[in-house]
Amino acid sequence: MTRLKLADLADEKPVRLTVEVSARLHRELLAYATALNGGDAKGAPTPERLIPPMIERFIATDRSYAKARRTVQPG
């Protein structure tokens, strides 16, 4: 099995956002969802379910952002 960066998709109360992505990115998200589902497109998460945890992971692992955030937080 392929080791992907997204481990699980937590069920939390969502906040609705409208995001426009390119057709190419949409295809990549569909392919990623299929890979996350063990290669089976049936039952794979939708791009809408993938995007929030991807952004969370990106923010959590962005060292420059973490450093900047530490320097601007009131102490």
C-alpha cells in the first residue's frame, strides 16, 4: 500500500467555503482520492473532503509559517 500524507479525514462541523480549482488539479485530487482508497475509485473520498486536511497538513508542516507565527504571538 502506498504511504500517503493524509491519514484520516476527521468528522468535524464544517464551515462552508467556495473554492475554484483548475480542471487539472481536480483530476489530481480524484487520482489522489483513488490512491488513498487503495486504488478503488468507488467509495473514494471526494475532492471536497480531501482539500481541508491537505491544507491543515500543509500549514502544520510549514516551518516558515510556524516561525513567523511564534514571533508575532503576544507573549
